[in-house]
Amino acid sequence: MMGHAGMAAAAVRYLRSVGAAPTNQPPEASEPYDPHPRAELRAVREDERVPVESGEFRRVMGRFASGVTVITAPDPDGSAGPAGFACQSFSSLSLDPPLVVFMVARTSTTWPRIARAGVFCVNVLGEGQGELCRGFAVRGGDKFAGVAHRPAPVGGAPLLEGATAWVDCAVHAVHTGGDHLIVVGRVRALGADGDGDPLIFHEGQFRRLE
């Protein structure tokens, strides 16, 4: 069977090669009814785009407060060091089986490295880790310089010291989502080591719970 890294890399190559998948054909009358049909994999067509100004979209969506994570992966090539980026778009997805999901821009230079690794760790940041988050939000440079971490127990992705929780995952599936990719992770280990409050992001600023 294809390994996690091979599956993720194949998914990335496929998603890059298609602009829109063909419309699903209607099932034949003799075929059994599927109560959970698979959604078609396709891009958003021009006639489906609502004329919403990007700045207004960001402003309104910024009213939704969220936690902040850093997605990390071990060095996929054995030469460039581990990979990581700050990610606000993260959520649990399924309890049985345990799945999580995060979104990453298609233009991300870090995602291809995570895809090649085939595994990742979600580090849920604590309230005092705003500067750490900013370091992982920039492009280029050694994001792990001076950052204490240890390998996650199963996949080996960097588990950042001070994170309030962590989720050790294998890449399970990758779907299109406009200018982003929707990455589903299969949970293989997790823990909540820290006792502090989480770091909160709201209206373009880091916040703390009161």
C-alpha cells in the first residue's frame, strides 16, 4: 500500500493538475442507493463567485475568535530541517474515527514539505506564546532557531515546548477549498501537557482569556 507521505504527495500533484473535476454522473437505476455519497472534487467556477470584497470578508470573519496553532512536520528530506507554520484555521472533525482538519493556502511553501513527510503535529499555543506564533507566521528563515521542541511520539514531528496541547497525526486526505487546501489528519496520539490558558486570536490581535 502507498505510505502516508506517498499518498499526500500524490494528492498534491493531483490537485495541482486539475482546475475542476468533471461533474459526477447520475447512478444507474440498478445501482444501490448510497446514503453517504462522496462529494465531487472540483474548483469554484467563475459563475459561483459572490462579489464580496476581500477586505470586507477578512473584517467580518475576524469577528470569529479562534485558538492559534503551529503545524509542524519532521524533515521530509533529511537536509532542510523540520517544517512548520502558524495556523488559525484548525478544528476537530470526527470522534470516531478521531480526525482533525486544518486549512493551508495553496501558495504555502511549507505545505509541500509537510505533504512529503506525510505526518504532522498540531501544537495548540498558550497565552504567552504570541511571539513564537509570529516567528512561525513569516516566510523563509529558520523558524525553529532557539525554539525548544521534542519529537511527537508516533510521527516524530516537532512538539513545541510550552504548547497547551498537541495532536500527532498522519495525513489522511486532502481536498480543494478555493485558494486553500483542506487537510484531514488521522489522530495517532495526543495530549494536553500545559496548565495555562490558550492563546486567542480575534480581530487581528492576540487576546487572553479573563
